[in-house]
Amino acid sequence: MELEDLNKTFKDITTVVPTIVCIGRTAEGDGMMMMNSKEEGDQQREEDLSTCIAAMMQVNEQVRNLMLASVCFFLQQNPSYQQKMTDAIKLMQVSKWN
């Protein structure tokens, strides 16, 4: 399937599923992610997509394990982000969530 066909198919899917995250690898082994949100504005889209991923993690242990393994692998490959993750965890420990 050509990239143009893939984009059209993805656009068709988003008419039925307006908030969606698709993660995959190309035949060449490169990472690929396609995302769509009906929200306007960068912050609203990021929150909508984050809520989508969090909802999947909440109900599916396999998704949780995959996301956590991906984060761990990323942090091993990019040590500069380890402190950002540590800071985020500390912030979550003292924050009150809705």
C-alpha cells in the first residue's frame, strides 16, 4: 500500500473513530505513528490523545505492558530524558488528580 493510499484509508477511519492513535513500523524498519483528534488547538489535541492512550492502558494489561516497556527502552536509549521522567513521577506523587 502506498503512503497516499494509507493516508486516505486513515482519513476514512477517522470519520468513524475521530480520536485514534496508530503505531507501527514500515517495511524498512522505521517507526511510524499516525494520530488524529477532533479537538482544536495543540494542547487540547494532546490531552485528547493522551486520554485515548490512558483509557487503553486502563482496560488492557497488554497495552500497559507494551507502553511501559516502550518508555523503559526509550529512557535507556535517551538518558537525558530520565531526569524529566523522574521529575514527572515526583510531580504526580504530590498532585491531586480529578
